[in-house]
Amino acid sequence: MIKWEYCMFSASTYEAKLFSYASSSIIWTKRDKDGKTSFETLQDLGEKGWELVSTTPITVVSQHYDYTQELCFVLKRPMQQS
């Protein structure tokens, strides 16, 4: 039976400049603290054997509007047999 290990990371979809929110496409161009875009992070994880399982939006709901604050990526790969 295959055993799996899982990995999660999130990507911000907005810029907090006095409620100046951007579309979720910002995750493909905005760089994180390591200097990588979310696309580059996904590419790196794929090269290490990780497979994307799902993407979930993290949404903020307010009285006036709703917006997606982050996207959460869940990945898996087979565990190494010892």
C-alpha cells in the first residue's frame, strides 16, 4: 500500500495598500520573502516529486464586499520506503 506525505503553502492575492485589492493573478508575479513567485514554488515542488492535489481560496467576508485573501495549495507525494 502506498503511503503519502503532504505539503501545504499559501499565496497572498492582494496588496494591502489601503484596501487596494488585486486579482488572484497577482500570485503569479508577486515574490515571497524567498524571492520566488508562487508559480516558481510550484515548479520547484513538482521537480521534487510533489503533485498538486487541490487549491482552496481563503475568503474574507465583510458587510460591504467579499474578497479572496489567499490561495492555499495542497500537494502530495509517495513517502520514501525505508
